[in-house]
Amino acid sequence: MKIEVGQKLYREVFSRNEPPQIKEVTVIKVGRKYFEVEGESVSWRQNKITLENLRYENKEYSQWNYQLYLTKQHILDMQEKRTLEKEIKDVLTSYGSLGITLQQARAIKAILDNK
């Protein structure tokens, strides 16, 4: 993957009381090992992000760690996967009967066997 000055990247931003948001950032400087981005907030502007994995890691305060992605679609796919996983877990971890038919149970089992 080649990162270039001016390239747009995407970051998923989590907040306590709001759904995750996708923020667009712009690459402003590229070095041999790290690159820097300009964002909307001073708190993380121009931090060094590793070229190898598009990740910023703050050794002193891990809550500021974040991952950048090449496309917005990648984040949307991850969000959809989390939502589907939660819905599946909610059904499969309920007490008593799952409320599904025998055919649905067989279909689920077939999917799980095809790992």
C-alpha cells in the first residue's frame, strides 16, 4: 500500500453516547516509517502513524490509539459485521428455546459446519 501526501484516509470515532462516526483525514507528510495526518481536532493532529499498518499508538495513553483505513466502505463493512454478530448473539444466548424452526436450526448448523 502506498500512502501519498493529500490522500484521504478514514477513521472510526467512538463516543460514549453516540453511534460510531467516520471521520475523513488528509495525509500531510510521509516519511520512511511513519506518516502524519491533519484532522479536525488538535488533540490528535499530526501524530505519527505507522506506514506498515496505518495505526497510531500512544505509549503513554492507550485510549488515544486509533486505526486508519483506506476506504470508508471498510469501516461500514466492519460496523455491519458488528451489528450482525450482536443480533446473532442476542438470539443464540437467550434463555430457553431460541424461537426458531427446525429448518432454521439445520440451516444455522450447516453454515457453522462450512467454516
